[in-house]
Amino acid sequence: MTGTRQDARRDAGPEAWPEVPGAPRLRSLADVAELVEVISPAYVRFSAGPAADRSTVSRDHESGCLLPGLSVNPLTPEPWWDRPLEHWLARQLCQYAHLMTPERYPWVLTGEVAGRGPDCEPLLVRSTPLARVSRSVVDEATETYAREFDRGEDGT
């Protein structure tokens, strides 16, 4: 799971996201796919990272209710998924990419599902950080999503 100098430059600077201690940095969708093929279930979370999330749970911003775990998005595809894993990963990463800021970044984790949030997202407890996701992965996911999916189709 190695990156290029371009990846390092893109992740460098004052807005660089911190490392996830003891976990690799994923630099491509292929890196994420490799991890998901080995560890299942895997999820992605956009936040200030594992250290900040260690002693907290998510909150439903519309109602103000505290949720019984951390809000995550699944990276392990559903059994009905019949397309390449990278397409699933691109779609899942893009769903919450709007949450990225210099202080909030994507990281991969696993854990126990304690319930579902208001958007039917899994809520994890007893989570274990697996990796940090580089900005370059989100950029690649955005390009893949735009190329491979019919955005705006209502599914009926």
C-alpha cells in the first residue's frame, strides 16, 4: 500500500490529516479494496479520527438525539452487489465526502453494529481503527463514481 510523490504532496501541508496510529494509510481504491477483501465487515467514517471518537457517539443533527454508536458507511458490499468492488467503494466513499474538512477525514474501521441511525446507517460500538484514507482515494472515488454511475436515477 504505497503511494506516489504526488500523493504525498497532496496530503502534505497545514491541512494534512493525522495518521491513524498503528494503521496504514490507504492511497488508492485498490488499497481500500485489498483491505476490505481481508477484513470484513469494514466501514468508513468521516471525523476527526479514532482518538477524537474514542469516547463519543454520534448525534442526529436534526433531532439532537444521541445515537448509540458512531455513524459509519459500509465498505463491505452487500451480497447482491454484482459489480466490481472498487465501484461499491467509490459509491460509499462519495456518499459522505461532503463532510471532509481539514479537521475531518475518512478512516476505515470495524466494530459491532449497535443499531441504525436516522439515514439507516450502521452505528458502531467497540470499534477498531484499520486505516486512514488519503485525499487521493476520495478524489479517485469521485472520478469513478461520476464515470460508472447514473446519478439522479430514482431506482423505480
